[in-house]
Amino acid sequence: MPIDYSEAIPNNVNLAGDRRLQRALEQWRPGFLEWWREMGPMNSQHREVYLRTATSVDAQGWATFGYVKMPEYRWGIFLAEPEADRKIAFGAHRGDLAWNEVPGEYRGALRRLVVTQGDTEPASVEQQRHLGATCPSLYDLRNLFQVNVEEARHLWAMVYLLHAHFGRDGREEAEALLRRRSGNSDNPRILGAFNERTPDWLSYLMFTYFTDRDGKYQLASLAESGFDPLARTCRFMLTEEAHHMFVGETGVGRVVRRTCELMREHDTDAVGQYGGIDLKLLQKYLNFHYSVSLDLFGSELSTNAANYFTMGLKGRFNEESRDDDHRLNEARYAVERPIDGKIERREESALLALNENLRDSYAADCARGVARWNKIIQAAGIDFELVLPHRGFNRKIGDWSAIKVGPAGEIISEADWTARAGEWLPTTAEREFVGSLMRSVVAPGKFAGWIAPPARGINHQPLDFEYVRP
């Protein structure tokens, strides 16, 4: 059904037809708005922003653009259109009709998946709330605010599922999503990467490339779910998520381009003295954000992942295109792990290795974007290559967390790690330097000196368009 914007909560789930659910969500809404005022983008409440707003869930022409004051953005509940007689594509229930209600025996596991996904959405808003004060341009500020309002809408998407399908437990979990805080020592967000600071725009661009890309793979796996409301919710979330990754890939690419321009102009690798960010420092930021994002996939071998798959709750990326039996009871999968002081690739149960399977798809996707950044460097005639570090580098989750691995994949001692970590990860001084470059540029068409302008504007607008009005 079309999105109904006549309701207090825009939706395409016929919310008006379920008064109990409608009242529950309307009672949750004031707490959400209080959270947004407290933890949403700072100094944004009065601004008019050129934002896109979903008008349908069709693949084409699904959004409209226009000026919106941030607190007046129409957050709502949008699910992709249902597929008639959709069947579960994997696990023990492969071939069964997809569920529209939560199977009682899987209630706890499914709720855990929804809550974990839901918790990441407000966390990223909280991590980014200070960035508006140091925006490199109005174009970038508008993109930040677009990401923020859509992450908040994704929170609404998960809260709807909790309220609609999990009763009192779901309502309590929805309230808890508003109480946790990114980086709070007493009540942190569930996943470690969402408790890291995002202190500057370079960190933000790396986050939207690497960490939002993890979100793509998690959402795509949940979009395969046998629980149809979750699958449909995630399918539409992926439509919005694409822009977030676009911000990251093009944003880092623009930093790379500007660095190369400064290197050629001044004939030096050390462009920091000219207000740029050295390629070697970009590599360090890449190392950090990639390694932190790898942890989000969980342990290399996981009984939880195997159970979710067998239950039909969470599939693989592009599940239906896989050429196997989609049950994996006897299948094997090659996994690289540290074993007895050596790094080995061994055949493991494909069911237990589902996290690693997803991480492999993610790593290959990340590598494609890095290759595009390297083309910018090569086109400038500069002899330098950005590279993804080894998957064991700087890991805090899984088998790799017990050892230290250099970016090239060599196992090293704790002492060597302590001595050399500053060669591979941003030091405090380097982060402070990047922070010193962060100065607000808000004149239409102007950009900070450390980042190049984009190739084109948003929605065919010119680069000097007033994307954010004071």
C-alpha cells in the first residue's frame, strides 16, 4: 500500500487499522523526539535542510527532495511490498511459506537480531552529533543530516517490529534503545564499533564507507529472513543505506584527490603543512576503520550464526543466487585462522563459518572501493597504493583477538605491537592534526582545503546550491 502521510506516524502498514499498536507507537514517539533533541545533530533544530523523504517503496521514484526543518522530518514505518506466496530460501524451513508472525520457538533469537540491528541506528547518530560544527561544506553538511535522519528512521523500523510482534518484551526493548548511549561506560551500545568516537570528518567518511558497508551486509542477510516483516523492512532500509555508503566512498575519494592535488602542486609527500592529509595518514585511518568494522561480523566460527541460519531467521548475502543446497549440513568452507602460532586456512563447517562467509563478501566489496581510490592516485602520477590490512590486524573479536598481527599478516609479539602500532594506526598527535583542519565552511559552493569538491550536486542541483539554510 502507498505511504500514508496523513497520519501522525507516516506508514504503509495500515497502522490506523491497529489502534492498539498505533497508540503504543504514539506513546513511544515523545521519548524518541526527546532523544533526538538531546543526542541528534547539534545546532540543527532551526535549520532548513534540502532532504529527501520517502514517498513510496518502489524501486524508481521513491523519494522527493525539499527543504525540511530537522525536527519536522517525517519519520515513519515503511516496508517493501510483499511477495505473493514468498517461501523461505534456506535452513531447516527451506521451501516453507514465509512467516508473518513470529514462530514461538524462535521468539528470543529473533528479538535479539532485531534489537542488535536497531541499536546500531541511534548509535551512529550519537557518534556523529558534533560534526555539523566543523562541516567542510554545505554539501557535506546536508549529506550528514540526510544520513542522520535516515538512521533515525531505521530505528523506527526496528521499533515497529518490536512493538508489533514482541508484546511487552518488545516495548521494553524499544524503550531501552533510547536509553543506551554510544560510548557510555555505564550503558553503552551493544556493538563495540558503535561506541567508538567519530571526532572528525575523516573518521566520519571512513565510518560511512566501512561501517555502513557492514550494515549493508547485515541488512541484506536479514532481508533473506523467513520472518517476512523483517525481510521487507530490511529490503527498504537497503534502499536508503546506499546513499550512506555513497557518502563514504565519494568522500574519501575526494580527500584522496585533494591530497594528490597538493602533492603535485608543492612537489612533496608531506602535504600537512599545506592543509592536506598525507596519503600515509589516510592509510592509517583506513587500517583503523576497516579492522573495527571487521569485528562487527563476530567470531570466525559461531554457533549463534549457524542457529539463525538453520532456524530460517538470517540468511547469507545473495542467498538465492548461491549454488548449493541452502541447508549446509554437510558443506565445508575455508576459514583463515591463527592456530598454534601460525596462520592457516582450514576447511570448517560451512554452518559454523557463516560469519566468515559474510566477512569475505564484505572484504571483497571494500577492496573494490579501495581500488577506485587508487585509480585517483595513479591518474595523478603518484607512486602510492592504499591497501586493506590483513583481517587479523587490530582485531578485538574472535580468534584474532588473542594475538597481534601486523597489517601485512605477520604474527608479532606484544612488545613489537606496542613499539610499532603508531606506524599503522593514527597516533594522538595525528588525530589532533586532523582535528585542527576541521573548520566550518558554510558559504555555498566553497569547500575546505583538505577535501576536493564532488563531481556533481545532489538531485541535479549545482554545487553552489544552498543545501542548508541558516
